[in-house]
Amino acid sequence: MKSKKLMSVIVAIIIIAVIAGGSYYAYHYETTGTMKVSAADTSTGLTGVMDVNVTFSSIALHSVNASSNSTGWTNYSLHDKTVNILNLNASNAAFLSNLSVHAGSYNMMKIYIKSVTVYINSSLQGIYSLNSTVSLHLAHNFATIVLVHPVTVSAHSTTSIVTDLALANNIHLSTKTFNISATVDVVS
């Protein structure tokens, strides 16, 4: 008799666990979309620079619908993704990540950068010698980008964005610094 009651309790627990897990999966699936994030540099003017390797650590997105008791920011790790973004544009931008985000609109983004290394292949104004690798100091560890038009991610779909770091404006070789600023283009 006791084993029948125990078996009934175990079966009931298993059924409840399956229903709860299925409900969570359905909710998550029905309320998320994908934001494909890539990086580029459409600027020119970095004479003598062959590579600009940027290590991205994370991205934070701010929801337009943030409640008054919430900051509205959600962080997504990029697992220290390093890419050479020199001379990349929207059509050949470096892929950073596919973020699984809640469906909705986002009006701000923070891009966190861990390091920037520049490879110089010619002598620049007597500052650097031929074939130098320069690690730049970061003026800030992230750039906050206010999106002119909120980016909307729909459930079950992918929205692609490209962040343009405007390297010519951000790299200062004379002081070995990198000022972080960027713009975002919604590709699809």
C-alpha cells in the first residue's frame, strides 16, 4: 500500500515537472527573437595601419519598454571575440554573435571592448618603427549608443545590425589611445 502511494507521488511530481518545463520552453520560444550583431569600420584615413584587432567582451541592450523600477538593461556576453575590423563595411562586417533576446524594441546599446591592437606596416611620423604592433589604451571600457530609431526584434525572426566603430575618429596613435564611439545600422 505504501509503495502505491509513493509511486503515485513520484508520478505526480514527474507530471508537474514536465508541464512546468514545457510551459517555460513555450513561453521562451514564443517571446524571443534573434539579434545578429556584426562590427565594421567604414571610415578611411588610417595611413600605414594594416590591422585593427578589437576584442569585444559583451553587449548590453536597453529596452524601450523598461519599467520604472528596472534599469532596462540586459547584458549579453560575446566571450572575448577578437576581430580585425579595418576596412570592413556592412556587406562584409565581422560577425560577433547571434543574441537570443526578448521580442521588443531597443533604444540604446552599450558595446564593451576589452582591448584594441593596431599593426602598423610603415614608419609613422617618427613615432613608430616599421612593422610595429601597438596596444592602445582604452579611454572608456564601453560605448553607449543611443539609437535614432529603435531596433525592433520580433519573435521567431532575426534582426541584423552592424556597429560601425569609425576607427579614424577613435584611434589616436600619438597618444596610444582608443576613444570608443560607434553608430548602428539596421541591416534587416
